[in-house]
Amino acid sequence: MLILGRREGDSIIIDGGIRIVVVSCDRGGVRIGIDAPSHVKILRGEIADQVKSENERAAAPVPTEWLAALGAPAGTSAPSPAPDA
């Protein structure tokens, strides 16, 4: 990890045309501005962690015991909808 000291108005440039500017500093934290090409995805760290864990949860195998309680045969992903009358 690279750690830099910057003051308000100072910036750093990252390969690919990404510019990070220190907008303000106070006791509550630092506000930064990010100027990047539109194809670059920018997420806050905690949001990226949530997305990763949600993707892992969604990809995990689902227990099928609840299907037996519905009367569905094993290996079926969901009960079929009732036909329209």
C-alpha cells in the first residue's frame, strides 16, 4: 500500500487517467473527488465488500429440504405454477 500526505487541492494521478483530489479535510474526515473515465467502476470499500458477500451467498448451494415440505419431487427447483383457468 502506498501512503501519501496530501493537502486540500492536492491530487494524485493513477494509471488510466484516474485523478483523485483532496477536496477538504477536517476532524470528521477527508472528502475526496475522483475523476475517472466512465468505464471505470468506482465503489466505496464497504459497498464492494457487501456486493462480494451477496454474490457469494447467491452462488452458494441452496438446501432443498423445503421443497419436500411443499410436496415437490427431489431435484425440482420450484413447484410449477397452477395453469390458468
